[in-house]
Amino acid sequence: MIVELFSEPALLVFLFCLFLGAIIGVLAGLLGIGGGLLVVPALCILLPEVGVATEVVMPLALGTSLASIVLTSSAAARNHLKAGNVDLQAVKLLLPGMLVGGLLGSTLADWIPTELLPKVFAFIVLFLALQMMLTVRVEATRPLPGWGGGFAAGSVIGTISTLAGIGGGSLTVPYLNRHSTEMRLAIGCSATTGAAIAIAGMLGFIGHGVGSEGLPDYSLGYVYLPAWAGIVMTSTFTSRFGVKLVSRWPTQRLKRFFALFLLVVSIRMFLG
């Protein structure tokens, strides 16, 4: 059935993304991330190999990543809600700004020259790796800010996350953890707000991509549907395994794993 629906390059992308999505689902549940830090570099390598025009590779990778995060983070968020891992007050505080930031980030990505987008992504990932490494041992006691501070923080997180094609967990988790939110709840909140950031960013990339030249078949704006389908089919299933690990792993181990994960990705992007 899939062979009938997709041409050979699209089928190759679909099958690869089935495997990629299985890994992303576990990470989404375990770390509160949507997997964009894996999806974007993977698609940047894969899409040119199947004949996708270079000038649309990065926007497609970002838009597809955000589209997959909508379902991946939603599945992780549902599991975290069932497990009691979500602080709804923190979610309400950050959510409005994150929605605005998601739309703003997709607009900025459309304005930035295509050849500079990979450098922007690599810089953001390196920043995320370093800031998490530096805060691994920090035990913060600051309370969450008021509505204005929460809106500002959410806007920054949403904008940066959309520019990197991620759900914001790499920023939301350490932010909440520094503001006296325990790691388990910070991860659950990150999965919940990540879905909202991804929806806003995805809609922006779809709108900006409609009618663009060089898009491959089966594209919806800057969302490549074969890749999206492969990722979400497995990631929404495997996220439950990551959620189970959250309650078993000590906080410091989660922080170290999270920081190491980001550092490896950033090094890979700069080398590549």
C-alpha cells in the first residue's frame, strides 16, 4: 500500500523515519523534548540524497520537525498527565508567550537567507548544550515569575525553539528547573507546552512554504509528509517507554543525560 502511495525516494524517507521516530518517542517521554534535535540534522543529510533541492532542505527539515512534534509531544504530554508529572500553573504561565514565539520564529526563519539557517540551528544547539552543562549542578530556589515574566520567557523559548525546529524542551526544562520546579514536573510541562509551540511553528512554516519553488511531491508548505508520517507512526507509540523511565531515574542522572545528548548533537552539527 505504501509503495503505491509514495515514489521510491519518498518511500526511502518514510522507512528511515520510522526508525528515527522510534528513538524520538523514547526521548520525548524521557526528556520532555519533541525530537527536533535529531529530526533536523537527519533530514538535512537525507533529503539532498533523495533529490530535494538544496534551497528548500533546511526549511523543510524545520517545518517537518515541528509537524512531527505536534503528535510526539501530545502523546508524551498525555502520558505525563496520567502519571501526574505536569504542573498546570507553570503551563498556563508560559503558554501564551510560547504561542506568539512559535509564530514569530517561523516568520524569522522565512526571512533569514537559506544558507544561514543551518548555522543558526548549529549555534542554538551549541548554546543549549553549554547552558545545560553549566547548570547540571545548580539547585535553584527562585519562584516562577509573574504573568509578564512568564510571557516574556515563553516568547523567547517559542521563538528560539521554532528557529531550531524543536519543541522547546531544551529550554523549558532547565528554565523551570531553575525556578524551583522539580525535574519530573519540568519534563512533563515541557512535553505539554512543546506541542503548543510546534502547532504555532508548523502553521507558520506551512503558510510561508505554500507556493514555494523546488518543493518535492507530497509537501504541504514546508512540511514533507512522508517524513512526517514515518516519524509520528512510531514516536507516538514509544513515548510511553520514556515516560516510565522518568520516575525511575534520579534527577542528577537525567540532567547529565540531557546535557550529554545536547552536546553530542551540537558537535555533530558543527562537524557536518
